[in-house]
Amino acid sequence: MMLTAMSEDCEIWTKGTTGYGYPTMKRDGRSVYVKPALWKKASGPIPEGMTVRSRTAQILHVCEDMLTTIKRDRERDGQENKAQGAGR
């Protein structure tokens, strides 16, 4: 992952993003969102019906300790995935 130090606890993503600005990276030849990938690595599967978000206000902050799950907004998530073709 390409990260630039923001502080001791957080990083600012400087690599690929979706058109909406969400951090993405290539995994197994396809684009995936960075925050869910970090969550899965640290905490295991994302609970059904939930999505991973950062507790910080900045989309590009990639802070494993600041990740949380929230109820998925299927309409918004569907529009973003359709428009960007990014996988979860």
C-alpha cells in the first residue's frame, strides 16, 4: 500500500481512488476499497448488512484504529459501485 504519514496513528492515502474519492487498491487484478480490506485483515469478515467507514471526517484517512462498521446504505453504495466498478 502507498501511504504518506499524517501522524503516528493515521495515514493519508496517496494512491488510487474512486471518482468519489474513496481509497482503492488492486488486489488479485481488481480494484477494492482500502478500508474494508484493512478491516478484514484486522477484524475478520464485515458483518452482514454493514459497511466499513472511518471515524474521521477525511475520506483519505486510512487509520486501522479509526475504522468502524455502520449499517449499509444500499442505494448509495449501489450507485457508487455501478458508477465506479469498484469491488468490496
